[in-house]
Amino acid sequence: MKKHKVMLASLVCATLVISGCTTNPYTGESQAAKSGIGAGIGSLVGAGVGVLSSSKSDRGKGALIGAAAGAALGGGIGYYMDAQEAKLREKMQGTGVSVTRHGDNIVLNMPNNVTFDSSSAVLKPAGANTLTGVAMVLKEYPKTAVNVVGYTDSTGGHDLNMRLSQQRADSVGSALITQGVAGNRVHTSGMGPANPVASNTTEEGKAQNRRVEITLSPLQ
């Protein structure tokens, strides 16, 4: 059993070290921060599954097999999201849309001045064109869920803001589906003035809070 523990620890460490020493061909970044962590976590989860699914006498072997499989899965997800992120950054250049990475999730922040006129849920031509680029990437990488959330500033009534934010999220989601993204991947919701990213006491802050966020996550 002790031997298996040592081998398992070595496998997890090796996974992280190897990942940290490689450079992603899409982003040029070290894999330690993304794919490496995914592989390391995957190996730990896989090891746990291997232990639980094995008989008592074979638990050490089961942990090693599970760790190897989990590492491959976790690292694969990281590379998949890395490649998708790189494509999105390329497509979003000059559009005003930011691309942010949070672990295995990718967040696109579409400010209101790019997507909608004041008090409107009808996409501007520039916003529609931007979503065409987003849809092209999403169709190329179909193994991600697409969560579209609309936000407003704190001006006006709460019910109005909730309704407007939902309508804007629906407009963005519908545009993606019209461009060929599978409807069962897309979920929309409106959060109104919740989760502000800036102060609502200034016009600049309010402008930042009026936005639509598209979060891409690996399909479970």
C-alpha cells in the first residue's frame, strides 16, 4: 500500500511538472496555470474514483489507473479551452469585447455600447457582427456550454431592469442560435443591477455595469 501511495504521489507531481514545462501552442503560456492544474486535479479525482471502485486488495492499483485517466481528462479539457480562448481573442480584437479566463471557464464581457442602444433589447449591427464571430468559434468547439447573462445599472425600477436584462440576454442567445450554435447548449438569464463590476455613482461606472456576459464552460 505504501508503495502505491509513493507511486501515486509521484504521478501527480510528474503531471504538474511536465505540464509546467510545456508551452501551449495556441496561447504561448505555460500549462502550469491551466492545463497542468486541470491534469493535477483530474489525477487526484481519478485516484479517488479508482479507490472507491476497486476491491480492497486492488485499491492501490485502482488509484494509479484512476489517477492516470483523470490526469489525461483534466489536461485534455485545459487544452481544449486554451485553444478556444485563443480563437476567441483573435476574433474579438478591436470589437470592444473582453475575453477573460477563470480556470476552465471563459468569460466574454460585451459592454452595452457595443451591443444595445439605451433601453433597447435590439442588437446593434456592431453587436450582431461581433456575435457572428463568437458563433463561428462556438461551432468549432461544440463541447462547451454557453451561459448568457444580461445586466443593467441601478437606474430605474428593479422590475424594468430585470425584464430588460433578460430580453438582452435572450437577444444575444437567439443571435448565437440563429448563427448555428445548438440551442441545447445555450442558457439565458437576466440579473438586472446585480453583480456590478463598477460603481453606479458615476456615468462611467454605470456604463460598465450595463453589459452582457457570455460564460463558456466545459460540458459535463
